[in-house]
Amino acid sequence: QVQLVESGGGLVQPGGSLRLSCAVSRSIFTIVTMGWYRQAPGKQRELVATITRGGSSNYGDSVKGRFIISRENALNTVYLQMNSLKPEDTAVYYCRASDIRSLDYWGQGTQVTVSS
């Protein structure tokens, strides 16, 4: 069974930075797209950023210019570098991976809290 293991969440002050990681294991099919989504209390899950195997990235409007997504294909790992964090970035961040059959897998989520 495919597993996604996230790490790197925590508490940070406004203006600070955090780096999230997500590693996909036990996938026998090629992972095509990887990405991050987030869900704040009382809100719908929203796109943060995605990246294809070829390196093409896409960002949600609220994080453009502050967050950077990257990946290591050989490790089936995706990263999210979050800079200039704001209180409104507080949410549970979920990793998502899509394989060549267009099946989606989700991580368990990691909490990011931006507060002074």
C-alpha cells in the first residue's frame, strides 16, 4: 500500500520560515505529480502548490512569491519551503501524490501554526 510520510510542521512566528517534506513509499507506479494542499479550521481544503515530474510548478495565489515547491524524483520526495509566513497560513498541510494511472494518494497531514 502506498504511503506518504510528511514532516516539518510546527509553530513559527510571523515572518518566519518552515520546510515541509513528504516521502512516498511502496509505489510501484511512477509518481507523476506531487503537491501540497492545506485546510484551515472551518475552511475548505485549498491548493498550495504542485509540481510535475518534469519540474513544472503551480502555486495558489495566496502563497505565490513566498513558498517554493521542489522534488527529488529518485527519492519520490517533495518539499515545500515556506517563507514570510503569515498567521493566515495556519492550517493542516497535506501532501498529495498522483501516479501514472491518475490515482491520488494523501498524507496524514502536518500542522503548521503561525503565531507570536
